[in-house]
Amino acid sequence: RTGPCPSSCSCRHRTVRCSRGTGMVFANMPSGVQHMYLSGRKIASMKPGGLSTVPYLTSLSLANTGLNEIQPGVFNETKNLERLDLSYNQLSLLDYDTLSSLSSLKVLKVNHNHL
């Protein structure tokens, strides 16, 4: 069953793009989403449970979102994530515990942060 596309986003096939607005949009997400592009949206921090509605995600872009904190446990529900783009943000810490659950990760972009 496919849920509605969040307002200020575009949804096509298994891809969701949300480049405007503020905060996370995961609460109201079509089922089976595999690719999510949130570049340009304003998201200061990510907390555990925030990605629980998108368990099939394989690609996530959080580039240029102003992100400054990713708490450990955020990616526990996204075991299939292969590509993660965190570039052009304000991250100063990205520890092992935050990424350790991403066993399928192949590409990690963290350029232009404060790491």
C-alpha cells in the first residue's frame, strides 16, 4: 500500500525529493521508498527512530541541509542503505556507533563539513 506523498515533496516510483521546507518528512511517507533526496531542506539534527518509516531506503541525500548532529541509532532501521550523502553540512562529529549498523553502505560522502 502506498501512502500519500508529503506536502512540498515530489514522489515518483520509489523516489522522494523534498528540497524545500524545514525538518524531517518521514512520518507520512509512501511505502517502499528506496531513494530519498532532501538536499536543501533545513534539518538541524537526526534522532533515533526518525527513519523507521523508510526501512527499504537504499539511497539518502542529506547534503546542504544544515545538519549539525546525527545521534547514534539513527540508522538502525535502514539496514539496506547503500549510499549516504552528508556533504555540505555543519557536522563536527561522526562516530563509529552512528554508522556501525550500515552494513550495506558502499558510498559515504562527508566532504565540506567540520570533521
